[in-house]
Amino acid sequence: MERTKYSYLPIVALILIYILLGFFLFSYENYPIDDDWSYIKAAETFHHTGEMQFTPWTAMSLVSQIWWGTCFTKLFGYSIEVLRLSTLVISLLGLIFIYLLLLELKHNWQTSFLVVLLILFNPFSFPLNFTFFTDHFFISLLFISTYFYYKAFKDKKDIYLLIASMVVSFSILVRQNGLLIPLSVFIYILLSERSLKAILKKSLITLLIPIATFIIFTYWLTAIHGPTAEYIKQTAKLLENLRKPYLFLIKIVWRPFLILEFMGFCLLPLSFSLLPKVKELFNRKHYFLLLLFCLAGAIFYILFEHIGLYPTVDLWLNGFRFAYISEYGYRDSLNILFFFYRILDFLSVTSIVYLIYLLIKYRKTISEKFSLSSPSFLILLIGISQFLFLLTTHYKFSRYYLILIPFFIFAILEINRHIRINKSIFIPLLAIYALFSFAATQDVMSWNQLKWQVTQQLLDRGISPRRITAGFAWDAWHCCQYSIDHPYEIAPQKGDIPWWIENLTPVIDPQYLISNSPIPTGFEFFTYFDTDRYNIIDSFDYFSLFYLRNMKIYVLKREHHTNKHAEGFLSYDFLKNLKGYRLKSSKNISEIKQISVDIDGIKKSAWLQHSPSCVSFRVQLPHGRCRLKAALGMMPSCWDKPGDGVLCKILLDDILLENLFHITGSIGIAQRRQFFKPKTYFFEPRTYFIQFIDPQNNSAERKWHEISLDLSTFAGKVVDITFEVSSGFKDDERNDEALWAHPIIESY
């Protein structure tokens, strides 16, 4: 399609969008997030010393990414924000070249711009724009080189081939699998060229620089720098696939399902916009769509419900979990989000089933476009080589699959010549993706910023970083090198030790723990912190666009060991953990206060709770027999004032995410499926205690009411214990001031 004067408007629009993203980036103090602590540390070392030094966690080649980032830090000064600015710039360049490649493939500029926006606002990749991960660096270099390779064979100009080879060399110095790009081009040359002279000439230009780059880097890493621990580990896994072909066959069987489901989710706006119009949808000729819908349901049930394969939508991003979980503590009790994920899983399967149907239906058109004699076939070969590589990788992180999305789009857009994209569906769905991605990214950035600020307060108090754990990135950033230099300071560990503490930061002996939950449960099913009791000593709020409310980060401190075999051993003290409460009230009640109250000559510490309100605590109950003990009363100052008493309840909820991975995770998949049944999404806490007291009208109740509840049924589980106070049966809320005195949980 011939370019017009409007063809370059999308490039201007992309630049403006990325300028806004830059303002968003610099509105935060940036700190390492997950794996990029390792890449940031290497870039920091190179900026200050000029020495290329990797951490043990680095497996990627990373060199050109550090060079690129250092160009920015030398211009603007060193900071993590500037390093991430370099990610934004390379991401922008990558999208521009994807757009130009779409124009070269004869797609109109409006459609090309829309699909580029779909790639930008993909919920899996959008947050990575604000990190120093390798993903956007590699993807951008991959498609910049693909653009020039395509131009080289389309326009028959070897200068483009040389430019592409140089760009590919930089991609090899980000991720080693960049070497597959020129090897794919070499295969295309063998298939398309007829002259031996042309084959030799083009092959030399294509392979010489990239292969030399790969050899030089490998020699430098192994002989001069020294191979990193993670590089050795992943290389060994790749070789194991060759020595044990059955492992590779297992990946070939299962991983394509995950990749296709991932593609279905990422292309939801595109696939749904290719459906017939609503008026035509129920015509007889479209009844086959009902069969496709049933097929998607069957595939979804067999793979993800019956077999128990974890879908990529559930896994989200490596470490991010899309604002849901960090290494320590699940961030909310809203199990209905899992139900939401299941809906997305099903829609993703439906999406990819429909797209595969369209690819099969219009295979003739697609095969003509990507015929062996066409330069478009080169694009297909490059995509296939990256797909095959993903089948061999040790990890199955969904962000690795991002490189395949544009290749899939190139094929789908050929269908657009027969079925027009319905923009009235595509644009609203794209807007939803953009809002969702932005909200999730804001949540992750705000959460991460607050976590690092909270830990800095502990460091400012003189607490050693070896006494703090705040998850993988924080621990590794502060203690990885120290662990290497001081192996004799490795503290005795016990329990299900987190892998990064075991391998990277074994000198950590966590006295303080930064958690998203009052309960220090862990990523997946860690029980590491079951061996000690942690109390909540502080909590901090930040606003989440993802949840549209304030979220909390807790500071937990390890309690000194006591005799666990003593009669009535104290397991949990609610007043010591008062910073961890969650308050819900229809009135303007912002907090509860701890006070000391004397009733009938007996003085007790308690918290004061007004009606109507609920105060909840998340508690891990001890294994074995346990009970909740407390004393219930009303403020003496209310006894002689108007009122109708208070109705007090204690409610328990044990259908929590902590129990999903923490308890049933060690039993089996059947229990997990039980957890995912719809009834659990709408489960109401059970009332475990109820008492009405009315000291205003009944003088006999002007005392402390002792409570003892046996909780042995829930032993070992994480529970939400809610203390609810409401008005009497006349709904008179005047002077309803209840007291919960010295509530504790003890083993007996």
C-alpha cells in the first residue's frame, strides 16, 4: 500500500505517548524490581568503574544493554530512573520499526498503528517499560534487524543486510538467542537464492559479524570474566535437553499450549474484533462459532481444570503477579480475582481457537503471502526459530513469549484482507487493555517504591540489611555480594528456605520482614517463617489504581523464642499486632485505639471499638489445640447514657489464598480445584461467637465478660478473625463503645 503524508503521524503519536510515559516514570523514585536488580547492579558498576562485571544471577549476555544504558547515565547522570529511561527509548524505537515493517507489508497506516498500540498496551509487556529487564531491549533489536533484513531482500540492497547484521550483533549481546536470527536468514538465503556466488556473498554478510560477536563474547565470559552461576545452570539445562530427549519432548507437548493461550490473551482485542457483527452472529451460517466456543470450553477444562496445567494468565509476569502477590504475603483476601482470572483464561482459549480457525480457513492467502520466494517468508522463519528456542528454555515465564506476538500479528493481518477489523470493538477493548495495564503498573510501582522506602527507615535506624528480608530483589541487592565475600557469616536456617536466601543471600537471618500481609506466608508455598513468630510493629499505606483503594505494607518483627511446651503457651497477641488490623465501618471511623480501662476494680488493656464496625486480623493459628481468649465489655462512661447495648460477634474466614498455596499446596491438585469452585469466591465468614451486652439497662453486665473459643478445628490454617460490633435491636447507635480486652490466641 502506498504511503501517504499521514503515514508518519503514528510515529509522532508514539513519541508523544512515550513522553507521557517518561513523566510517569520520573514521578516515582525507582528501585530494582525482581530480576532487574542484577542488570542494574552491572550497569551501575560499569558507569562508575568502566568494568563489565556481572552478578551471579545474570545468565543473559547483557553487554549492549549496559552500553546503551550507560550512554544515558553519562548524559543525564547515574540513577535507576535514567537506566529505565533508556528502556523506554529502545522500546519506542522497536515499536516504530514494527510499524514501518507493517507498512512495508502493505498494511494501511491506521490498522498498523492500532496493532502497534495493542503491542504497547499488552498487560504483560507494558509494566516492563518501567524496568531494566532485557525484554524490550531484545524485542526491539529483533524487529529493527528484521525490518532491515526484509528491506535487504525486498529491495535487493546488501547495505540493508549489513545494517541488519550489525543490529543483530547488538541483540546477541543482550540475549544469546539473538544468534538464531542470522541463522534463520541463512536458511532463507539457501532456500531463495539460485546463484552460488549470491549465496556465498549474502551468507558472509549475514553470518560473519554476528558469529564473531557470539564467539568473542563467549570467550570473554568463560575465560576472562568467568561464567556466572546462573549462566552455568541454564547452559547445563539446555545440554540436559540434548542428553535426555524425553525432557524436550515433554516441553514440546505442554509448552505450546501455554504459548498459544498466552497469544490468545494478548490478542483478545484483535480476535474479538474479527468476529461477525452482532446482527450477523446468530445467522445460520455462523453456527460453527458455537462449536468453536464449546471446543474452547473443552480445551480449557481439560488443560487447566482437569490436568491442572498452570495457565500463563494465572502466572502473569515473573514476580509481578500483576499487583497480586510478592514474595511475602498475599495482598488481599479477594479470592474472586481468581474467578476473574479463570474468565480471562477461558476467553484467551476462545480467542486463540478462533484465530487458529481463521488461519486454517484462509491458509491459501497466508501461504501466498509467505511463500518461499517471498521476503515475507523470512519474517516467518525468524519467528519459528524463536518459537523453537522457547521450547528448550529452562523457565516458562510468560514474558519470554512476548517476542512471538508481532510475528503472530503479521499472519493474522493477512486475514484482514478478507475480514475487516471491526474498529468499534477493537478500540474499546484496546482502551480497556490500556487502562488495565496502566492501573497494574501504577500498583506495582507504588508498592515497590513504598517497600524500599520502608526498608530504608529500618536501615536508617542502624538495623543491618542482613537482619531484614523484603523479597528477592531487595535481599539480593543488599546481600548478594556480601554473602559471596563473607561465607562464614551464613546463619543457620530452618524450614522451607526461599531459594534466593539459600543460593544468593544465605547470610540473611531475618529479624525484620516486609510483608504484604499480616501473615508472613510466602511465594507459592514457603513455610520458612512458620518456624518463628512475627508480630506486626508497623504498617504503611499507598493508593492502588488496580484495587481503587489504599493497600498496606507491614513491618513484621521476629518474637523471642519462648517455651512452646508450657501450659497455655501464648501464640498470638492481638494488641501487640494492632498495627495489622483492617477496619471497616459505615461511619467516619478511621482508626481504633488501645486504652487501659478499669471495670469493677479490674484494669485491662483493650481496644475501643465503636458501632457499627468490623476489625479484622489475619492470623496463622498454631498446629494442634488452640483457643482464643479475651474479655468483652463496654466503656463505663457509657453505662448511664442513652443506648440499647451492643451486639458483639467474632467471625472466622479460612478460605484464603494463604491456605490455597500454604496448606493444600502440599497435599495435591484436587484440593486446589476444590478451592477454585465458584462457591469459594462468594464465601461469607462464619460467625463463631455472638453475645449481646447492655450495661445501660442491665447493671449485672457492668463487668468484664470472659471469652474462650476453641479454634482447634482450624489448627495450622491462616484465618481472618473479625471482631464485629453493632447496635442493639432498636438500632440505637448512641454510646456504643465496646471493649475487647487482652485478646490472645494460645496453645493448650
